[in-house]
Amino acid sequence: MSVTESRRPRRVARGGFWDTAKNTYSAETQQLLKEMMQESKLTSLQQRRLKETMQNGDSLPLQCAPNCGQFEKQDFNLASKQASKKVLNVSLLDGGKRTKDTIEAMGAYDQPTYRPHPGKCYYEKEKQKLANIMTYGKDMQKWQRQEPKPKPKEPEEIDRFEELQNEIEERYVFLQEMESLGRGKKYKAMIQTEISQRILEMEMIDKKRTLELEKLRAEKEKLRVQVNSPIPGDSNES
């Protein structure tokens, strides 16, 4: 090798001295980092930045950058602290009392406009009431007679004598049906007993009604005699 060749400058790789070698992450390391990110509950943005770092071969950061929400929260807290530090300058305020004209111009003595609460309006009823007061001097609607409510109809009383007759007839029909089926002996004694009881009750009702009828006839006859008998001290002029 000649002296000229030994003194010739060598070419430097592209990037020069500042071009550092990239890191290579194995599949096991990437899987481990993926599991650690899931356990740490990192946000989607933070996980995406870490994946890009591994793909580019850069060194992993010691701390993850905060998300946008944290930046916004920090900015809001800073703005609130700056706002709370503002203090009023007393020297810039106007001193003294306001004059009466100034207070009136500000509307301090203005009465609020009355606005009635919305409610039910009975225009026809109020018009009729006013017309009655103007004509009769009082509201006549209060003195109008209210129609009586119809009374509920009372249930009609069932005549016990007729009810007993129907019960006796039903038992006769039932006994005839049982005899036609060959079972008359089983129910005959019981049906005859029930019929006898109802006939006895009918006789008692008939006797009671006969006594009431005779009493009513006696009172009617007594009243007729009293009407037709002459009044004591009253004589017919001849």
C-alpha cells in the first residue's frame, strides 16, 4: 500500500457518527410488553405510542406521556388558580353615594307589573252572576232549587205464599223424574216430608192473613157505623 492510499480519507457510513444502531425486540419481549400494557390499563393512545416505539427500534420510555384529558385537566386547574389570584383594586372604584336621580334612573323605585296567575275562566257563569246582581241585587243562582236525586228502586218483596207454592211444585216434578229413572223410593220419603213442611207453613200464613182480613173488616164496619150515627144534641127540625 502506498503512502498516498494510506493518507486518503475513508468514507463514513450514511448518517455519520450520529447514526446509532436500532434496537430489535424479540417476539417474546413484544408479547410480554403487550401483557404488561393490558395489566397497567393504559389508554389506547399510550399503547399505540409504545407499539410505534418498538416497531421503530427506539428505546422504551421510563414513563408514559399523559393523555389529552390529563393535559386539559392541568390547564383548567392552572386557569382557575390564575383567576382566583385576581384582586380588585380599590383605587379604581368610584367612591361616594348615589344620588336620588341616579337611583331612580336605575329603576330601583319601579313597581313590578302585576300579572295574574293563569287559572280557570268561567266567562258565561260570571256574566250570568253579574246580570243577576244588576237585576235582582243578588246572585240568584245560589237560590235555585236543585232537583232531588232519584231514589234507588227498592227490590220488590217476594210473596212467601207464592214462593212456597213454587217450591212444592218443584219437588213434585223432581220426584216424578226420579220415579221415571227407577230411583223414586230413595227420594220419596224425603220429598214428602219437605212438601208437608211447606204445606204447614202455607196454612199458617193463610190463617194469619185471614185474621188480618177479619180485623180490617171489623175496623171498616166500626168506622162506617160512627159516620152514620147521629151526633148527640143534634135534632132535625120538623
